Amino acid sequence: MFMAAYPPQDVREHFKSMVDGLAVARPRERSVRLHSAERWHLTVAFIGDVEQPDEAVAALDEIKNAAAFTVRIAGGKTLGRGQFRHLVAQLESDGLEPFGRAVRRALKRHRLPYDRRPWQPHVTIARPGEVLSREELGGDLDTLAAYRGPLWRVDEIRLMRSQLGPKPEYETVAAVALA
């Protein structure tokens, strides 16, 4: 399970027009796992395997009084190494870090597991692993560095359940509107 914010349609379309020109989006012999625009999201917190989602729903409900904030997709980088490398877009926002801390406090109060590594807000574009050459990846990173998408208001957070596999499936378990 994870908590996520989804960009609105116009933001996804704007971002997709840039992503479509990246080397990572070109067809090739070895497949790159490119995320579809419908699945692009900001993971607010990765919770992990939770049999009964009641506590996760309660933690989600607890953050509904947090203030909505604006964010934009801006810049990019890679996370991971080798075959586990991800190409991600970074985010700009004044409200993102305080919100992330509030979410983690709610998860702690409800004794839910979550990834305790430093939070790196991002939108995953693709999992190119070792498929892209250094030059192609460098070109994509240069393009992402110059990208500044439209601002959008994060006013809803969803609790999601994912089914992993060759084509991951995401299911919304619950959602709350932010104040």
C-alpha cells in the first residue's frame, strides 16, 4: 500500500508531451518499463504490505486537515543503480516537505510501517535499468533539467493498493480531500 497524489489531466498531458520526446520513450530491442500517464503519481508514503487497511485508512483520515499545497514537476534524476535504475521527475513546492512530515507522523501514531529513508518526492517516468546508453540517459536528464511543468494544487490524497507484476495494477482503497 502507498499514499499518493495524482496530477490533474492537463498537467499529465503537458508532462507527457515532453516525456514522449525522451530516449526512454523510444521503441527499442530491449524493453524499457515506461509508466503510462494515467499511473503517474507522487508517492507521499510507501507503507508496504498491510493485510487489513483499517489503520492505513485511519492515518489517511487524520491528514485530511492538512493544508492543500501547490506543486510542479521540475527537473529529473535517476534513483537506484544498474537494472534497478529508475528515471524520475523531481518536484518543486514549498508545502511538500511539511506535508510529508505530517503524513509520517500520522503513520507513526497508527504504528504503520513506512519507508524510513529520506523522502525524495518524485514522479516515476520509467525503469530503464541498463537498457539506455549513458549518452541517451544524459540527454534525457538534460531535457528534464530544463522542464518546468504547470503548477497544480494537491488537494486530494489517495490510499492505494498495488498488485505487482509485469503490468502493475493500482486500486484506490480510500481518498481524502485536504483542507
